[in-house]
Amino acid sequence: MAPFDALGNQSKLPKIDVHKYLKRIKCQRERVPNLRYLKTLHKAHQINIPFENLDIHMGNQIILDIKKIYNKIVLSRRGGFCYELNGLFYHLLSQLGFTCHLISAQIFNEGELGLPFEHAAILVYFEDQVYLVDVGFGDLFLEPKLLKPGAIQMDYTKYFRIDKNIDDEYIVYTSDNSFDYQPKYLFTTKERQYIEFIDMCQYHQTNEKSHFTKKKMITRATSNGRITLTDSKLITSVGGKKEEQNILNFDEFRVKLYEYFGVQFVRNN
């Protein structure tokens, strides 16, 4: 599987302040791209930058402009959803010298396959190996997954498998017990340009069928689990064990949002 023309494409990317980005995710810069460093960046990103849809409920339009997304996530210390998180992370990896490109995916919802460009992720190439990188799905995997059809890959308390069908499409499966696997999303290795996600980014902000418009949500990994806040619940997970606390009203949501994520909720409409 040959990678795309990395030098040709990456030279056209808008520059971001790599030092400030790495400081945001509490990582040091390394001279040479390598798999160990990729794993470190991937996990640190999910621990320090949350997956969230709050701008949609604050009345802020999400525009796929890397400089604006950089300002939001790095300088204003916010999070974002897949187009923002994986879009920005792709730019970081590119500037750090990794050979990579964006891909699009369709998400499975209760067994039904969703729309094209519903999700954005990244492929990273190391000689003859390819890794799926995804810091923008919420609670999925903490470390990149090797594109090796049929192989079982462990990630903290979950099991993952990536299969390939007759149409050269890949499907990511996850399991809690290594026996019962559920499909998460389908993708191909075709390189995608950032502008190709604009329509679906707008859809997820405005369409009542999008799960992002239905409720507020923010989540991030921790060193030993995950913490998630929605309109109605605060969910903490440690070592695979979950505890839930009901959120009684909007004021309590705002207090917990700042307490656990350092984010202030301010409506602009």
C-alpha cells in the first residue's frame, strides 16, 4: 500500500505553532517520527483535549479553517468534534514529519451505516505498515491501530479488529470481551482533502437528525479511565468501572463543565 506524495501535499498546509500545540497536550518534540512517538502523541491528545459539541449549543458556527480551529483548541483550551480534532492533529503530525493523510468514514448506528464523510480520521505510514489514527471519535481507542485485517488488537480494557471486505473497504470493530464485536465505522484508504468535509460539518451543526444537535456532550480520557458530561449525567470511569451522577439543571451542568474540563459555557444566541 503506497502512501501519497507527502512532501507535495504537506508543503501546502497552513502552518501552526507546533511548540504551543505540543505544550497543550503536554508532549515534547522529537527529531525523528516513529511509532512510539505517534502512540505518545495520540494518547496525550485524548487525555488533554476533549471531544465536545458545545459550540453547536452555544450558537458558534464551526468553520473548517485550521487557524480558527487552532485558536479554539490550542489557545482557548477547548475541544471539538472529529473534523476539528483530527483535522488539526493531521496538521500537527504533518509538521512533525509524519507521512499521513486524512480519510473519510461512515459510522454504524445500531447496525445501520451512516452517511459518507460522516467522520474524519487519519492514516499514518511507516514503510510497509499503515496505522489508523483517530483522536476525534470520543471513547474509542487510545493508541493507533495497525491496518492488519483480522488481527485482534488490545487497547486498555477494549478489543479491536479491523476487517477488509471485497470492495477494499475497512471496518473497525470493537468488543468488551473479545468475542462479541460491534462495527464502529467503515472507511477506505483514499486520501481526502479537508474541504470535502465542509457539507457534513454543516449538517452535524444544523440538522435535527444529527446526534450532535440533540444534546450537549463533552468527554476526555484520563490516565486510568474517562470522564463524560452531558445535559443529564456526569459519568466517570476508572479501570472499566463506571459511576453516574445525575445533572439536575443547566446551572449544575455549567458548574461541572468548568470543574472537570475548565470550559465556560456562554451562549451567543
